[in-house]
Amino acid sequence: MTLTVDLNSDMGEGFGPWKMGDDAAMLDIVTSANIACGMHAGDPEVMARTFGEARAKGVAVGAHPGYPDLFGFGRRNMPFTLGETERLIAYQIGAAEAMAAYAGHKLTYVKLHGALGNLSQQNRDVAMAALRAIKAVSPQLICLTIALGEMDRLASDMELERKSEIFADRAYTDEGFLVDRKLPGAVLHDPDEISRRIRAMLEQGGVITASGKLLKTPVDSICVHSDTPDAVEIARKLRASLEASGVTVKSFTGA
């Protein structure tokens, strides 16, 4: 394959002395880091440190806004109005821009986290709220959106640049949604199986669902969740497998 693709991971998801994932190891592998903004995880210390480490390793950085749900890690739906949702996202983008600048780095994109991200894929109104927040705060930021979702489709209508993302370690329904984490097989763990699956998706130009159905879509970035068990091994094997297949792994920001 002669392709170029980004490899991203969610990072900075500790809080105070509590640590989530091995960010230092992941930053040696990925080309983009989605940094939590203090709502579902993260705090000023964690953010500054993670932005600084990403800068030192030449990794592009984006804001990773989520619901204010530390206890549920941002993976539970919360009853915010569309206006409140818009302002929550704007607030977190601003925090990420400030802490990135403080660390000497530059924020280049936005990717929504957890339940908020899933809603932006399935709910047009939530997707528009997120896009309005990005455009109001920093319209030059790229929208890293879940492939085949509402936000993915609507970004161009808002005159925002978008890149489409697929997930290495998550199964898909035939509708193109992520299988609910509560269901068996929703989260994938075998690094070799994951690598084969992603190569097949890139070769065929789309998402392959749990049933084997192909849903055509551009693929600009691949996510490996850093809180998945053996995340570092999964990311390392995936990158090695892609490069062995002739794929160039590089940030979609051009960094």
C-alpha cells in the first residue's frame, strides 16, 4: 500500500497523582496526541506536562473535550442543553490552547471524547453544537471526527477542515457506529488481529463492521485508546505493521 495515515491516541487522562495509561511510551509511537482538557480527566499540571512531552517528541496535539464526568471518565451521557454543550466544548478548547502555548506547543485540532464524541457521530444537533464551538473559538483548528458520523458530514458546511478517524481497538455496527462497550467484543485486544483488521480497512477504503460489511469512507487517522490493556503493544505493532506494508505514518496536520 502507498498511503499516508495518522496514528493518534487519547492522553493526559490522569488527574492529580492518579495516572491513566503510559503517555511517555505512546508518545514514542503515535503522531498525534488528543489531550484531555480537565473535564473527563486531566488538570493544569497533567496538561502542561503532556503538551510539553508531545512537543519534545514532535507529536502534534489536539484538544480532547468531554463531559464533566471524572467519575465516569466521560463515557456516560449527561443531560446538557445544546447551548451548554457548545459552551463546555468552547471552554475546553480555550484551556487546551492556553496550556499548549504555556508548554511551547501549538494546538492544531479538536477531537471529542467518549459519550460526547459518540453523540456527535449520531446526533446532528450535538454535532452542530460542537462545530459552532470550534468555529467560534478557533476556526483554523482541524476537526478530527468519527468517520461516517454527523460531525464528519457537517464540518464542511461550517467551512471547517475535517479529518476522518477510525478506531483500531473498537468493533463497529453495520450502521457505522461503535459497538457499545458493555457488549461482548466491543473492545479488541489482540495486537496481531488489530493490525490485520486495520490493514484490510486501508486496503479496502473503509470501515469493516463486526459482521464483515464494508462501509466506504476516507481514513485520515487511526486511534488506539491509551487506556486499553496492552495499548502500547497494540500501537507499536500496528505502526510496525503499517510501515512494513508501505504505509507512511504521519500527522494529518503536516507536522
